Amino acid sequence: MSSSLQYIFAASPSTTRGKPILVGGDPKGNNLLYTTGSSVFMRNLQDPLKAEMYTEHSHATTVARYSPSGFYIASADITGSVRIWDTTQKEHILKIELKPLSGSILDLQWSDDSKRIVAVGEGREKFGAVFLFDSGSSVGEISGLTKPITTCDFKQVRPYRIATGSEDFQVGWFEGPPFKFKKTMTEHTRFVNCVRFSPDGNKLVTVSSDKTGQIYDGKTGDLIGPLSTNNGHTAGIYACSWSPDSKQILTASADKTAKIWDAESRNCLTTFTFEDTLENQMLGCLWQGDTLITIALSGDIFYLDRNSPSRPLRIVKGHNKFITALAFDSDNGQLYSASYDGNIIRWDVKSGATEGFNGKGHTNQINGAYIQGNTLVTAAMDDTVRITPLGTRTYNNDSIKLESTPANIAVGKKDQKLVVAATTDSIVIIKDGKVASKFPVKYQPTTVVLSTNELQVAVGGKDNNIYLYSLSGTTLSEKSVLKSHRNPITALAYSPNGAVLASGDSNREILVWDLGTNSVKVQGWVFHTSRVTALAWAPDSIHLVSVAGDGNLYVWDLEKTDKRIFVKDAHRGGATAAVWIDGNTVASAGQDCCVKTWTFSFH
């Protein structure tokens, strides 16, 4: 028995309103590099299914950069740590870990020979450092600025120069090595968000929250002039990126536009417009080869079309908040993932293409998501259940309001008008999109499932018990109580053949119950190290997948109960959901904001 990672459906970049997203690319122009949570993502610009992630940071990551050689990536986090690691091997072996600053690192850059790094950000004694990548030895100092430094760049041709931008509205100019402060440029009147030398080193462009961009001489730092105000940005500019030939500049702004500028005349050549919503404030951009992208406040990645500036070539969506629910539409080969901010993404399993949902949806964490016919049924902590058509992916206004928060829901497959919700004090039967009946209970329900024949409902309780109910129409009657767990029930799953019920609890134990006798059939599956968060049976009713707060994934075998497949750190920080795509493939999701698919061999 073996397992292998098939695909990573990657997270979207972490974003903060009013803060730039400083994304990077690889020297060959193939990949996009960015950070989300405590992970670093390397994504192929053309094929979204070609993605890798680095998960060795123990704190939230802030920025990552490829070395010009392409052999290493330097990534930094909020504690001031920089990890330099290998890109050529799957294991991403660590070269060195350094701590150049005492606070969050906001930007870093390599020298052209891949030997020196400048890192800037927040700190107590200093806001920047320049050091050798292999030893951490200092090669100068970043001084002369009085507030945190938000951005930096390293001129890629000699004579070397370093430019910085900071919250004191100034651009710092350093010459070396060893690098020493030479001067500040004070043309900006608000935070300097991004500074970038042209690839040929002849120019430096800086952009600011004051809505302006400035161009300087790349060797002397002398001002050449501002970007034209004619057809200029009308809100803060957060990022800039040069064309490979050093002749044009791409900028991204909170005015929900991106622009291309001529570096010589400093005039605007093209304006890309996006839908006028808060989420479409543009906070990041990158010009890689012939590919131009911008990154919105939503985390969406927009591929720009110079021939059609008002219509992006494509939009790549993802989650940047942790995923709480997964559903698989087997008829169309599509996964649906939902996150704690109420966001739902549809993923095409074969191509990795993404689609979002339209209209006003859930306003809080989604606790359950299930396919029912041609609809997606979701339950959330905004105390509602929603039934949304898969075809239009448009929320309707008919959310089903519950009196308390649904912990989870179960949906009928045969009866496609039936939904059962477990709330904090009752079991609610929903029929034809309306609450049909409500059954108060004396325990606190934690999860609910519907049997394959849809005649029985199992409800897990915070009192460590599993309650079995007979379902007739919209009427429930308690049938029996299963008592063997010693901790609150956190996950339940009926086998497809209806013979057994699997249950997991908050103290990592998994039991399998024989529904013919209501007795424990399998026990001793206590290999997780924290709360079991999800259980799902394979179509063969033999193999059971479990995920837990420990981030690990197990596949259990009902016929060989001492055998199991173990996937360590399937989702760093915790795994939250798992579904079977087919008899050998599982999709899982978790705190790392990703969906991953795994293939298993049971021979």
C-alpha cells in the first residue's frame, strides 16, 4: 500500500488592505512566487496544476525571492527569520537560516551573482540588513531611515546600488559593497510601497500611496521625473514591475486599475480596468516574459490582455483563509472548497481552472458543503443554509434561516429536496428549501450524517454519544444511542453499502460500528495525535480516509484493520476536510488554504 501527492490546488496570495503584495518570479520566467500563511508557493504561470509549496516556516511568511541563478529561494517571515533553501530538489533542503532583523521582514532582494541579499522591514535597532547568503556575514548597513522600510531592490548590474522605500515617505540610496547610506530622495509625500531597478540598471522607479511614481537614474539616484499625471492613477500605487527590455513599467493601484508606462516619456500607454468592487483594488503586479499579472485585494490573480485591457485573459482564484469544507461533483469532475471567510471556489480536477460564486453569499465560516443533484448545499456560522445552482454559481436571496448555528448538514441523494441540519440545540429537517420540522435535543449536536438508504440519521454529540434516528418523511424518532467514545464526537461517515458507520472524536480515536448489531466492529485506530476533523469512505466501503488537526492523513482498511497508509503533514497546521474523487484518489484541504489530491495503491 502506497500514496503519492497528485496535485496541489494552490492557495492565493495573502493580502492586507492598504499593503503592497510583493510577488516574485523565477529567472526563466516560468513561475510565480508568493507567500500565504506560513507557506511559500511556486506556481507555473501557464499551468495552475504545476505548483509546489514550501512549509518549513513556523510563522507567517511575508516575502520570497528566487536567486538570479535559480538554484535557491530566500523566504522571510514575521519574526525576522530568513530561510535560504534549494529549488532543484523536491525536498527543498535548507542551506541556512538567518535572523537579520528583530521584526517582520517586508521585502528582500538578491544581488545579480546570487551571493548577497538585502532584507528590510520592521525592527528595534535597524530596519534593514545586507549580508552574504551562505554565511550571513554583513556586507554593509542599511541606515539613515527613521521608520520601517517597506520595500527594497538590488541593482542587477555593476556598479551595485541598493534602493529602499519606507514609511517615512523617503527613498533611501546605498552604494557599495560594503553598502553605505548615500542619500534620501524626498519626492514622495506618503508611504513608499515599491522600488524597482530596471533590468538593465539604467533606471529606478518608485511608487507610493501618494498616487505618484518617480523615475531616477539607476547609477546616481538623480531624479529624472515623475510618471505623467495625465491619465495617471487616482489612488495609491502599491506595486510596479519592469518589462524585460527595461522600456516599460507595469503599475498596480487601489483605484482598481493597472497601467503600462513608457519609461522614456513617462506617459501612460495602457490602462487595464477591473470590476468596480473593493476586492479589485490592485496590490501587486509582475511582468514575466510575455505574461503580465496583477494581484487583487481578494487574492485573485489577473492575467492581463494588452489587446483587451478591460477583459483579463483569465483569473486564477484560490483561498487565502483556511478551508473548512469540501464537496466533489462526480458528474462534472469538479471540486468545491469553502473557507472560513465564506468564500467558495470551484476547481476543475483535470485542468485546475477556477471559478468563483456570484452575488452575496455566506458572511461567515462555512461548516458544511455537499453536492445535491445540480446544486451545492452549504451551511455556515451565519446561521443559514443555502442551496445554490451549480450551473450559474449565483447565490439566490432565499437563504434558509435557522434559529442557531448549524454544526453540519447532511443531504439526500435520492430525495434531492431533503437536508438535515444539526444545530446547537436541535435537529432540523429542511424540505423543498424550507424548514419542515425541528426536533429539540438535550445534548449539543456536533455533526450529522444521513444513511445511504436515507432512512436513518446519525448525530454526534458533545456528550461523547452517537444518536441514531429513524427518518420517515420529515419526522425523526430516536432509535438507539451508541456509547463507546470517551470524548465529544467530531466526525461521522456511513459506508456506501450501508453496513457500517465510522466515527471520530476530539481525542483522536476512530471507531467503526456494525449497523446490524449497533456494536463496535473496529477499534484501536488511534494514530492521529489530535482531533479527528473528517472521515470519508471510498466507494468500495472498505477503505476509510481520516484527517485531523495534526495535519496528517490516514487511509484505513476495514478488511486488514492493522494496515494503514500514512501521509505525514498532508496539510501543515491542520487538515479539515477530505472527500474521495474515485476509488483510488482523495482530495483533502486544511489550514494551509490548499486543496491537494492524493492517489493510493492498495496492493
